[in-house]
Amino acid sequence: MHRFCIAPMMEWTDRHCRYFHRGLTRHARLYTEMVTADAVLRGDRARLLGFSPDENPVALQLGGSAPAKLAEAAAIGEAFGYDEINLNIGCPSDKVQEGRFGACLMAEPDLVARCVAAMRARVQIPVTVKCRIGIDDQDAEADLARFIERVAAAGCSIFIVHARKAWLKGLSPKENREVPPLDYARVARLKASRPDLTIIVNGGIETLDDAARHLEHVDGVMLGRAAYQDPYILAEVDQRFYGSQAPVVSRQGALERLIPYAERHIQAGGRLNNVTRHVLGLYHGRPRARLFRRYLSENAVREGATTDVLREAIRIAEGEGVACTRAEPQADAAE
Ligand SMILES: Cc1cc2nc3c(=O)[nH]c(=O)nc-3n(C[C@H](O)[C@H](O)[C@H](O)COP(=O)(O)O)c2cc1C
């Protein structure tokens, strides 16, 4: 079920991004951006939680630390059709710490256990936790073991572990995705010591070969930035990790699937760019990557842009467009 997951990413894994990713892999488990329990309880639910049924299996990631609010938000998420509720115990940002949730909760395993128990009591779908191997000067061995122990005892059997510590002071969340160093061995030891739990490793996994190596030690992998920035790596996930015999979808096929979807979105008052901004990396490393990216990013933002812009971008990327009659730059690995 969790063999291959695409990470929750604020501003990135919105419903349009997930719909696009679903066209590349039928089976990978998708995650929403983090939504706080307060936002679910007080905000515009259709806008925050609405998604296309084609996206399943998809998990709703919640942020919060008040058991009753999280339980209510989880129940609302389940009613919307999500397949899993995931609690964010990994985000180090200051804003999140002020709200007393995210990574700082690694220091409060009893509170996290109460949150999990409260949510479990309200929903049938799995309640899972995404955490780090520790925070600040916590001991990545003993403190992580204790955290997992308590939270598992409250009924969470699926943990996604970002294999680096969170530093709660002095680093931006962006910096804290690069340092301190990753410790995959710690996550593998966690799996070895708790074979009854489903352990998914996250952090710095860039290719499906990397993913396959991790799967020798843990139950699942979660990819964030690599999946977003080079989404075509997702095209072989079903064949490699889920035993699918289906043909691998082409880049063009993945984009053509978006045309009717984007048309519906525009008719409902949305903008083409809301959908197409997520596909800019699709030709990453291919000869026309830069032309595709430039054409689409410049034109899809224009007022009134229609799906003709997407059709033209496909023609350009596939080498049929007017813009491609001159000599093209070679594949640019830096794209
Ligand atoms: C733009 C961006 C937004 C993120 N937002 C979230 C989030 O909402 N919730 C969360 O648990 N992690 C968030 N993360 C962290 C990722 O889920 C993941 O743990 C991290 O990027 C490490 O995985 P990677 O090296 O495969 O990217 C975010 C990461 C990025 C790059």
C-alpha cells in the first residue's frame, strides 16, 4: 500500500498536482499539503479539502496538537473521501512551532499518542504519522525508539520517517531539508527492531534505483522534491514497485490527460496556470525541456489562457511546434 509515496509539500502537492501525478502512476500513494486542524474546522472546506476522485489513494495531512480538534478534522477528512489521515510531526518552521505542532512534537510523545488515539476513535481509515529521526539534541536512538513506542501503542502502525533531525532554531525549513546529514541506517534499524510496524523512509531519494535499494530494508519510500521537479520518474513506479503490466505512459499522454481536466477547471473559474505550473519539469533532461518550460510558464499565466496553450506546449516539447524549427540546445542536466 505504502511502497511508493509522494510527499506532502506545501504550495506544491495541491489537488491539480496530485491529479497530474496520478496520470503518471496509478498506485503511488499521494499526500495533500499540510492543512491545520483549525483550518479544517473553521475554513472553506470545499476549497481546502476538495479533490477529484481520480486521485485516490490519497492521504490528508493534518497539522495540530489538540486531540479533539484533530479528531474532528480527521472525521471531516474521512467524509471527504480521503484514504488516510497523516499527522505532521516533521515540519520545523517557526510558524508551526508557535502553534505547537510539527517537529517540536517529537519531544512530546504522550501528547502525540493522545492525538493519534483521539483520531483513531473517530475514523475507520488509517491514522499515520510523519516524523523525523529526532530534534535538536535528542538522541536519535533512544528518543526515537521511545517516541515510536508510545505512538504505536496509541494505535499508529504506519510511520513515515524523514531520515534527518529537525533543528528547531537557526535553520529555515528549506535549509533543514539539506542539513543535518541523512541517517538512513537509523530508519532501517527502526524497521529491524519493530518489524510489526510499516516504516516508510523519506529524504533525499532521487531515483527509482535509490528507492529500490531502500525497499530492501524498509516497507516503503516517500519522494518529495525529486518527484515534483522531475515528475517523469513516476512513470515507471507501477511497473517497478506494484507489478503492473500496463504500458508506461508517455509524457505526451500524461499531458493530454490534463486537457479536459484543465478545461473543467477553467470553466469553473480557475486559471490554466493553476494546473500547468506543476508540469514544468516533465521534460527535465530532454532536448526541448527549456522551450517547453518557458513557453508554458510565460503563456499559461496570461489572463484568459485556454488549453490551446497546453496543446501548443505539447507540440513544442514533442518537436512539432513552430518554435522548434531552429537548432535546439542540447539536453540540459541543470533544467
Ligand atoms: C516545498 C516543500 C513543502 C513541504 N511541505 C511539507 C508539508 O506540508 N508537510 C510535510 O510533512 N512535509 C513537507 N515538506 C517536506 C517533505 O514532505 C519531505 O519530507 C522533504 O522534502 C524531504 O524529502 P525529499 O528529500 O524527497 O524532498 C515540504 C517540502 C518541500 C520541498
